[in-house]
Amino acid sequence: MCWKVAGGTTGITTMDTTSEAHTLTLQGGVVTLSFNGPTTTTITDRSQDVPLLNFSINAARAIELRKHQIILCIDQGGNGTFDAAVNNFSDLEDIKIKNTDNGQVLVGPADGSSFTVQDNACPGGVAGLRHEFTDTFEVQAGQTLHLAITADIKLSNSSDASTALDSGDVIKAILKGYGTLAGSQGDLTVARYSGTNTAVTSSDFSPSTDMSGNNMTIGTSALNLGLAGSPQSITYVKGATNVDVAGFTFRTDIGSSVRINDVTLTGYISDNGTTFAKSKSLPAPDDAMSVQNLVSQVRLYDGDTGQLISQTPSANNLNTTTSTIVFNNLNWQIPAGATKRLLVKADLSSNAPSGSSDAFSFDIASNTDVTGIDQFGTSVNATGAPVNGATSPIVKVTVTSGGTITASLSPATPVQEGKYWGQTATEFSRFRLTANSDNFLLERLILTTNDNVTDLVNNVKNVSIRYATEDGRQVTQVGTFSATGSASFAFTGADRPFIPKDSSADIIVVVDMKTKSEGATSQKTFSIDLANSFNGSTNDGFRAVGEGSGTVVTGSSINDVAGNNMAVWRVFPRFDQVSIASGEPLGTKDVMRFTITAMGLPDSSLLFDGPSNGLIKFDVVASGGANSNLTATTYGVDDGLVYSTDTITNAQRPSPHASLSVDFNQRDLEIAGGTSKTLRIEVGFQNFNDRSDYFQLRLLDNQDGLIQWIDDPGHLATSIAGYLRQLPMSGPIFSKL
């Protein structure tokens, strides 16, 4: 070799020393193979494209795979020990590797007769038969191919005695490791990086060794029965329709699809939900009970697609001791290797149960109660019956004469709070109606108060309820309270509130409050409650009708439900804290900043008329070297004006806490309805000398009268404990370092 330079050569004609040569390493990408199944299963004669090994290949760099070896193994009789294969595997045909995402054949096909080379790769080091394929396919950089080794099963072929397949034999497919084939130096006939002459070496395959498929057993087409996860045991009322009563799974092996022709269901009856027997087979005095008494119609559905399979049984013996219902000529297809769900639906009869409730169940009692044909026209035998426990059912349906309703306060109901004159569409209460065993339609509802009726009537102009109908519409109905404090709502037709079976619905109560000119009164508290009666009669009060059973639930079956009390003023203060920084209790600092919003109509005003008719009383939490009288000054943030100068007497006493009464002794504060004012309180600190001495200002809501204001000319309003929702409010803690 000669390296040319300007004017001549280097003089190096051979690279016979390390100083004359450079080592160049080509770093390839890793090729990852992953096993993806299938699980051990039964495969049948004449099955086509049966997957023997599913796997995936991912390449970090584009590669070409150019040589592939597949090994077939056999365990004759399926005794757990693999046997040596000698000449060929003629009972397998059309062996290939295909892309399972698009069906493209990448390698092969070849028939088993071409598998003639022995290879001791089978379990226990036993010889299987190998065939080598030289098809080339590419894996792009970053691509993952999902592949499968598949074969057709044909037991009628003439195969070598060592590999002749019969029912019960086990076969296995093995993909020879590409790393094993490539070796540590790589082999261009096995794999190379695309567009190069660089071979992929064994170290770039992960794993580099053989990949083995699971054992596959040769057998006849099988159908495995099971109990579906849904429906579960449930309670319905008589007359309910389209009820899910049972679900059964039908699973086929991967070798063949199965057409289900006939299904026989056996029914079981119980008067107590515990002891079950076929119709008219319970001990006396229940020996006349039958499934037919509870069930008027049975239908079969594909539980996965919802498609009706049959609603016309060829025989119904649910009223006899045979206790079966038979469906023929179903033509229901189960794909090869698939699991489908047979859903049994029923309409319940309007007959009353023998007591408070009866129960029934359905089962596939015997394997012979299902008949099917595989894709080759061979009868298929079912296994797994009975699947629902027969006389000890896992899934059962309880039938009652009627459902029930319970009434309660909804978790979402408003907590007690303030309301103002003229406020509209404000929520007062929210009641929850829960239906058991049946859908219910509400036909009458009564609202009242257990508090002072005069306060209710004087302050509530209109009361409305909001609810959902069966078709999902949101409906509002408006009413008024009578002089006796009752509001009655009646519903008909499609506008009736709907309460779904074994679920609940909320009835939302909203109110328009009266104004001053309409006679509203201030400083009143009352609730709006759900009543079970009207004018003392539960028959004239609450009323709901069961959709399935027709059962009428009146007020005698529910309790009164009290809403939370609300407080009414013409206008009231809402407090919202404004964040400020803490610090040490030294010098003069702002200790609290807050905004007061006048909650009222624009024609109202919130007046702190100091010093006798305006008050905000704060709690002081503090410690210090000596009890000191501290000066607190309240300023308007926007105008800088002083509204009150007050003394905190003996501020540092631990118990009882000191207090700060801001009484607006320097200037009245008036806030128009719907507007806000922000204040800050400044304190001059004294005698906070020791480390960890502290000071904090709090506005509580645990006593009546902590806040006082004029809400209507001539009327002094006071706070009522627990009704100003933004309280308590705590300022930052000032702590001595």
C-alpha cells in the first residue's frame, strides 16, 4: 500500500508494525429481540397460520437480516419429555415468518418436509429438525417489527414416524439465535448494517441466543366455558325490563373458530336467596315456585358488541321441573383464539314474589348444553360447565315487590352563610334522593321550614327547584311559599325528576330574596327543608312512582330533611384577607390587611357608624415580657385616612386573650352595596424582648356580635356566629428572633 503525498510517497509499502497502522472500530447499533408469546394452548388439525412463536425485533441502526434458521421439536404423547426428530416434519406446512401488523410474509414459506437437518436445540438437548431460510428483510433505525413464526397443521400428510403428529402430541418452534449464527466477527450472509458491507456481530444482538416458543398441544377444537365478570348479583323490582341477569364466556383455542349453534340455560329459584333449586323443586311449602313466575322473557346478546343473538327460544321449560330454556340455530361466531361474552337479558314479570323477595339464577349446567361446529365442520365439545355454581349460584338476581327511596341532605348542600335583600337565584338547600332496586319518577315534593314561618315568608319571594329528567334535561320549576310556609311542586310526564336505580339524584333549591319594598326583614335565620307531608298528611306530601314496579312511595316512607340555616340582612360584610409579610414585633408594623365587600344591592350601604354603631372586634394572641397597652391604628389603603385609633389593653396576657375593638372612632366607614374597601391595621409594638415572643391578630366568628354595622337606616345589624363564611381570618405571626 502506498500513501501518496505531494511530490512522492511516504515510503511505507506494508503495514507490518503497530506504529505503521491505525485501528478503526465501527460502532454498531444494538438489535433487540423480545418474546411475545403465544401462551401454551391447544392447536387443531387443519388449522392455518397457527402462531408457534411471536416475537419482535427493534434496531437502533438500520440492519438487513439475511439468514434465518427455524427448529421444530416434538414431544410425542405430551408426556413432558421431548423426542428426537429424524427425517422431516411433513405434518406441518406453510412455515414462515410474517409481520403480524400487516400480514406480510418476510421469510419463507417452506413445508415441514424441508426440515431435515438435526439440531440439538430442543429441551433436554434433544434433536429437532432445522431449516435454513435465506430471505432478506430490513429493520429500519428505531423501528420495531412484530413478527410470528406460523404453520399450517395437516395430520393427514405422510410424515416420518418420529414426527408424525397425533392428538396429544406437543410441538415447539425455536428461532436460532442471530448472534449465534453471526458469531463474534459477524457474517455478511447472516446480518449487515444496511447500505454497508459491515456485518452485525453477535455482541450487537440482545439476546444473541435461541428464542423458544411455548409448547403447543395437538388436539381437537375446544370450547372453554366460564363465568363473565359482569353482570354481578343485583336486586330488581318486579316488572323491570331488559335486565342483565347472567354472563358467560366462550373461549376457543387458536387453531379454529367455532360457530355456536345451540345453548340451553338452566334456571334456579329461591325464596330466601340462599337455597336454590330448579323450578318446582324446592321443599314445601315453596315447591310450587318457578323461574317462570319471575321471568317473562329471556334474550341472548353478544356481550362485547351488544348485538342481539336470539329472542325466540325454541323451548321454554322454566315453569316445569326441567327448568330450562333452549335456544337453537344461533349462528354465533367465536373467532379462533378469542374469548367472547354471552350476555343473558330478561324482562321480569309483574308477578309479586312469594315474600318480601325471591331470587333466581341461570347457568349452563352441562357441557352438552352447548353445541358448536369448528371451521372444518367438526363438532366441538364444550368444557367448564357448570360455570355459575348451579344450585349455589355465584351470580343471582333478587326480585322484590317494589323499590324504596331515602331522602337526605346532599353533601354538596350550601353551608350556613349570609344572604341579602333582593339577592336572586341563590342556592339555599340541596336534597339527595336515593333509589333502591328500581328507577323512580318524582311526582310531588313539599318544601317548608322548621324555623320561624314568618321570617321565611317575609324574606323569600320565589323558591325554585332544579333537577334532571330521565332524558337528561335540566329543568327548573318555580314556586312560592304559602302563608303557612309550604311550597308544593307537582310533576307530570317527561318533566318528572328522575332517580336512577341504585343511585341518586339531587334536588337543588334556589331562592329569590325579597327587597325592602317587598317587606324583607333583617337579622333573621331560617332553613328551607324537605317535608314528607303537606298540611299534616303524608299521602298529600312526597310522592314518587317506581318505573318498573309501579310502586308508589309516599311521605310515610321518608323522613323530613332539614337544610342548613341561612342568615338574612339587608347588606352584610364579606371579609377577604390580603397577604402581608410577617416580621419581628418591633417598632410599628402592619399586622393585618383585609378587604370588606358590602354584600347587598346597589341601593344599600354598609355603614360602620362609629363609635357606637360600628365595630370589628379582633382577638389578640401575644406573649411578652410584660403586659403592655399597644396602640392600633386602622387606615384606608386607598385614601390613607385614619378610621380608628384603638388601644389593645394588656396585649401580652396569655388567657383570656386580649382584644382589639375597632370602633371607627376617627371616621365613619360607609361602603355602597356591591363595592369594596381595603383597610390595614398598624400596631406599635412594646415589650417584646425575649426570643420567640410573638403577636398575632385574628378575626373570629365564634360569637354573636363581634361585628356590628348599620344595614338599614335605624337598624343596627350584628354578626351571628358561623354565618360569615370567610371567617375566621388570621394575620401573620410576628415572632422575636
